[in-house]
Amino acid sequence: MAKVWVFAEVHGGKVDSTALEILTRARDLEGAEVEAVALGPGATDAAGPLGEHGAAVVYASDDDVYGDYVAQPATEALHQLVQEHSPELVLFAANYDSRDIAGRLSAKTGSTLMSNVSAIHDLKTAQHAMFGGSTLVDVTLEGSPKLVLVRPKSFEAAPSGGQAEVVKVDVPIGDELKKAKRLERHEEATTGPKLEEAPVVISGGRGLQDPGNFELLDQLASSIGNTAVGATRAVVDSGWVPYAMQIGQTGTTVKPNVYLAFGISGATQHIVGMKGAKKIVAVNKDEEAPIFQIADLGIVGDALKILPQLIEEVKSRKG
Amino acid sequence: MNIAVCVKHIPDPNLPGELDGERLKREGVQGVLDPGDEFGVEAGLQLKEAHGGEVTLVSMGPAAALEAVRRGLSMGADKGVLVTDDALRGADALTTARVLAAAITKAGDFDLVIAGVESTDGYTGTMPSSLAEFLGLPQLTFVKSLEGAEGSIKVNRQTAEGYHIVESPLPALISVTAGVNEPRYASFKGIMAAKKKPVEQWSLADLELSSDDVTVNQSVSNIGKAEARQAGEVVEDDGSGAARIADFLKEAKVI
């Protein structure tokens, strides 16, 4: 048996959902003895859900130092644990903190790090996609520990009903690792369902022409109900809407039942984050827009003209 | 404030990508300075303008990558370093970080190292943090705005739900997102001046690294095509577009 670790981020006392997705996959890998590492306030409590999803052991520390300082303390602790327990494979969610920690750990151990993974075949082979998901590349990793960053939503989380043994982590963190300090945390308030959980997602791109027109997407979302609103990187970079709404390679990955794209051309960066939708509807003025190649229904037209009509249509059909 | 900015020469992202055997085709294709790195160069230039010092561009790549370095110099950076070596073909993010760390160490003493969050071609997003570890620096990653001061830096760091304000003493490394600033255009004068700015070209041996230091522990075992999504119906909006979408939503049982 080989140890397979899942590094689980804990935020605001809650375990990151991607960790549970990865555990669900990891526990079915042949020859894997699955354990998890959680660092920061809430880590010990996270052992509950982590155990239910397949971790036999959770190495945990609730120390504030892991939340207060970026990357360095967590890397130090994880590195010590890795040296002590020699896992064969360490799986991370491709999220902010984990990318930082995996990158640093890779430099410390000299071990190979694979990013953007969307499937894990076995203890040494994983897959990532190129060219917006049209080409799938299997990569074989050598040495140990192998480090792998897994894209959120690559697997569906399902509990298996286990219970984890909690092993307390107590690694001294020197002052030289307490430099990049978090002074304030700001959350951008969102209303309605979360982007990654909503059954219907509406998103807008540059074709909406003006940030004020995102209001139309909000109106459509509330008339459909249980619908979240997202955006492309281009409009987030332009400051139209907050980053929390970004769907794509950088940003959130969504897999709703229906995805409605308004004024989005379909750059690779965006497609990667939404091509898993069951059904895709796209509205764009340009009939050559790449989004039409993956849309189940494509309307060549002006999103700003169609949106108000669609809001009325939806309202009248819902009676 | 002396600043090193990491820059990468990549195949023009506006052209469709191609494979050359197992890797992204890089030779014989139009190359550009990674658009994501322009934000790093701009951030470096703005800090220099506010605090004085020098901006040094550091790059690793084939000889053609000199073009990307020149592009950054024409925006206003002072000098450049390019590490070129045949042994670096197919280097991964870890190897890149190791080589850039050696080049930065050789190039001088820096208060700040700046990189883009991720390259536009490989988009692993781990090179900056590996680089920070090799250099023994704290890291402030995913920066969407920043404020430099004497001896410290304060940034807005993007998170999934919003942002955190993070502060660190210098020296430090930051990785910047697109949107952190508005990169300037190179002026004609800048382009002319860039031709005369110094660019050092180093091999692995110049950095006292050997080919053993750049061994890559991953190999491609299979390349396949994903099951393509079938394009559905694409119709011109003749005034009935909204109704068609509503029908579609009804059929999908979301209304």
C-alpha cells in the first residue's frame, strides 16, 4: 500500500469542497492508503467530513499561524510531515493557497508537480487538458512524493461513511516564515445560489458593452430562479464585476444543467471553466464566435436586445 | 527599489495552438512577450518611477526569446538577462523556477521579484511560488493591486470569495494578475532605446547548474482527443430568439 495524501484547505472553519471531491477519487485508487492534511483554524473539525469522504487519518493543526501568513508556515509543516511519513502522492486542489503551497513544496523536495489535472488514472499517471479541453494528455510522474494539483469539479464528492483518526500536527514555525501577513479579509457579498452549485448559470462577456448591463443578467436570473450570474475574465479584468464571478481556467469551474452565455466569444480561458455544463445556450453577434461550436442552441444576435425579451418570455411562461 | 521581473516568450496566444510531438509547438511559430507578463513589467516600472532603482527583466527560453526581453525593455525596463541552453528544452515549472532563481541571484540584489500569476501557454501557476522558495522569499501571489513603500509592500490578494490585504517586508516576491494595471505601449523612442540596452545571455554552465539539475520527472504517456461536444443549432435572431431560448429552458425543465 502507498500513502496518498489530500491537502485540504480550511476557510472560515469550513473544509474546501474540492478536497472532498479529490478524496472521493483517491479512495478508489488501487493500492492507496488515503490520508488528509488540514492546517489552520477549523482543521480538527474538518476531520469529520474528510473522514466521511475516505481519509483514514487526518493530520491537523488549528494554529492561527497557518491562516495568518501566506504559504510559508503551511509549506514548512507539510514538508516535515512528508519527510516523516513518505507519501507517494500528494493531491491538492488547484485553488489559491494550495497552488502556492504545492509550488513551494515542490522546490523544497525537488519532486515533480503536475498542474491542471482533471483525471487521475493511478498512483503515477494523471491527465490534463490542452487547447480548451479538446486534447487530453496523460502524464506519468516519477519520484516521490509526486505532487498533483487537481482542478475543482473534476470529480463528484460522495461520502463513504468513514471516520478519520486525528493526528495533531505540532511543527515549530520560525519567525523567518512569518513575513507575508494577512491584515484583512474581504468577502464580496453575493446573493442567490453559489456559482459552482447553481443548476442554472447565466454569464456575460464584453458583448454586453457596459457594466450596467449586467443588471439584465441579474433580472433574468431572478426570473428563472435558483440561478447564479458569472462573467468572463475580460470583463472581470476591466473591473465591471468582482473576481468572485469569474468563470474559466482562472476563476470558478461550473457544471450547471444549463449555461447561458451572453456576449461571450468563447476564448479557451473561458471554455475550460464551463464546458462541463449539460446544456449550453449562447447569444453572440458574431456567427464565427467559437462558443457556437459547443452550444446546444446558438442565437446570432444582439444580447442587449434579446435579454429584455427573454426576461418577459420567462416571466410569462412561469405565469 | 531594485526589481527583477520574470518574462516569458510564448507562441502568440491569438493563433491556434499546435502540438509538436508531445509538446506545445514553439519553434517556427510567431512568438510574443506573454501578455500576462506585461502587467508584471508595468508594475515594476511604476514602482521604479515612485521609488527609484532599476528594473531587470529575467527570462529563460530559446534564443528567439530575446524578442520578448526586448519588448519589455522597450516598455522602459533597464536591462535584461536571458538564460538559453539546449538542456532546457521541455523544462517544467520546477526547473524553470530553479534556473530563474539562479539567474536572479547572479544578476544582482533585488528588493522585489515580480512574475505573472501564470503563463498564458502552460498556465501551471506554480512557478512563482517555487521561485520564491528557491530564493527564500515570502510570496504575495494573485495580486490585483499593490502599494510599495520603503522596505515593505502591501497588496490586495485575490481569493475565491473576494480579496485579502497582505503585507510583507522586502525582499519579497509578488505574482500579478491581469488587471492589476494598464500596461503602457512601447513608444517609438522606447523601441529605439531598447536596442542599446544591455542583455546578458547565460547558459546553464554560467549559472553553475548542470543538466542533472534540470531533469524533468514527468513524461507524456498518451495523447488523445476529448470527445467533442457537438455543435447544436445556430440560428440568426429574427425576433424570435428570446422565445426559442425560453422554449429551450422549458424543455430543460428549468422554468
